[in-house]
Amino acid sequence: MIDLAAVRADTPAASRRIYLESAGASLPPEPVLQEQLAHLRREAEVGGYVAADERAADLDAGYGVFAELLGCRPDQVAFTDSASRSWVTAFEAVPLGKGDRVLVGEVEYASNAIPMLMRAEAVGASVEVVPSDEHGSFSAAALEEMLDDRVALVSVVHVPSNGGTVADVRRISDAAHRVGALVLLDACQAIGQLALDAEALDVDMVTGTGRKWLRAPRGTGVLVVRDRAAERLRPPVADLRGAVWTGPASYRLHRDAKVFELWENNAAARLGLIRAARYLLDLGPAEVERAVTARAAHLRTGLAALPGVTVHDLGTRRSGIVTFSVAGLAATAVRDLLAARDITVTASFAPSTLLDMSARRLDAIVRASPHYFVTEEQLDEAVAAVGALR
Ligand SMILES: Cc1ncc(COP(=O)(O)O)c(C=O)c1O
């Protein structure tokens, strides 16, 4: 069981406001904030390089921390500055030629879709959409129908930005592997709220961000590249972090996932990211998943009982993301009216998840994403506040 008093003591702002925006950018716990601040102060005293050298062992240990968190080996982990950076880095390295096919789900995220479409256009590949099943989730059955040996990549969003459904990733990866396709898992909304094991899911690449459910600093991200992908990927760029310049006309790419990193990074943010992952491991990812899922379910039930409120979440397995609308009020109006009462939610707009939102004829919905540090009383207060809006 999560010690609610302890995690709330680590998150002072959680008592000053009802914070339901961990799917956007969560509140970092004190140890994460202090880790970052201390490093920034040290950089100001001795310079960034010396400060980083002093923490070299901790920075290096970070690969092991994320390996433990995500179910992979330390040499399969690369650190980046966002989920999109991780995703584009992995995607651009997937060999793709004329006639190749990339399959995506209806809940694909815009920042993945755009580079996919750009590259497909450039090389003459196609991007095809796997229809959702009757529950609104990525349909493994429909995928199986569409697969052939021209499918180079299946892109799966574990938890979409705009709704509570959770993809049945293992079934999707098994099907994709039967035709030799690689599987790229966008776990941006999953890492930190769901216990995630890349080996058990048998996905080839995993991308995630720090600032959301992981409660890490902004400008941090992670990429996991497992062996099946590592053998095939061709990094489009590398600097002296990812490769060694061996002669006037030669270089050697590193064989581990560091080939996907660039040399410069924000060490304070990286240390904060590693601290956030340790914090999560100490709490226990399965405990966190239970707590988040329970809070979201509580919120959904409360909202669904309100007249004029429609809950939009689909799927048979639900995450910590709760989406809804209030009759007669724009999503932005709901967001702003709740903000005036110190309740933080956001609005999710169609262009972020265009296919799914268009299929459901939605322009914008309100998104509430309670983390484990939110109390049940706060959720009830938020429901009452939504009820009072009409
Ligand atoms: C499902 C999903 N994928 C990717 C991203 C992009 O993450 P980042 O902003 O860290 O690049 C988001 C951000 O909201 C997201 O919800």
C-alpha cells in the first residue's frame, strides 16, 4: 500500500490544489526537486563538467535503474529529452523503403504520425491505420488481417493521450513478429502509472517521457531498444556520444543504445529523472498502478453519475486518464472554471489524436489524470465542482 501521508508530504502542492494533470506534467516529489536544485547549485560552484564528473557513477547507474523499471538490460536504455525525441530517433533508424508498410492504431499521437507521414512520403512507404475494436482499443484481430511481409513496423500507443484505454500490447507484438515486423511502443502515458515490462510485452522499442506519470523534470525522456531492433536499426545521426571517430574517413557506432544519445544533456534534469525512477521503484510500480487505476475509476464513476456529464473513456482495461465533457460548456471553459477553484485538469484537442477524435466526432474533451498522491476526498470535491458548473 502506498503511504498516502508520506507521498503527500513529499508533494506539498498536492494539498494546495486538486492536481488532476499528471498525464500532462505531474508534480515532482521533493527528492526529485532537491536532486535537481542541488546539482544546479553545484554546477554554479564548480562548472558543469566537474559537477557531472562528481556524479558520474549516479548518472551511469541510471541505465540500471531504468532497466529495472522497464524490464530490459541497462545497455538497451538511452536517455533523451522527450518522448517525441525518443520516438523520432527510433523511428528514423528503422529501415524503410519503397512499398514498405507502417501500421498504426487509431489512437496514434500526432507527434508520431507527422514524422511517419513525412518519411513515408519521402521514401514511398505507406502508413496504414488499424481500425479499433468494438471497445475502442487497438484491434489485434484487425492487425492480424492486415499483416504481411511488407510491414516493417507496427506503432502502438500503450495508453492514448485522450482516453483511458490500455492496449493489449503482447497480442499485437506477437502478431507483428510473426511477419518479421518491428514493434515500437509509445509508452509515454504508461511509464509511471502502469507497471511495464518490455520483455514480457516483447516489444522492440519503447519510448517515454519524464515529466508525466514518472514525476520527473521537464526535458527528459527515455528510449529502450531491444536486441531484435538493435540488429536492424540504422541511426540517422550520431555524435561522439554514439560513435567513435576512428580515422579520416571512418567511424565506429557504439553497439549499445547509447548510439541513440547525443553528448550534451541537462545533467540536473537527468539526475532528477533517475531520482524519479528510484522513487517509483521504492513505491512499487504495481502498487502505483493499483492506486492510479482506483482513483481514475472513482473519478469516472462520480462524473458519470452527474446529469449532463458524458465520460468518454473506451476500452475494457482502463488507465489513469479520465476524459469527459459537460453539456453546454466547451472543454476549455470547464478547464478554466475548475482552475479558478484550484482544480487542475486540461483540455485534449482533436489534432493531437486526430483519427480517434474524428471517428468519435469529438473536437475537444476535458482530461483529468489523478496520480496516487490525490486523495479520494479531493476526487469527490472535483466531481462536486464539475456538478456545480451547470
Ligand atoms: C501518447 C503520447 N505520446 C507521445 C507524447 C509526446 O511526449 P513528449 O511531449 O514528451 O514528446 C505524448 C504527450 O502528451 C503522448 O500523450
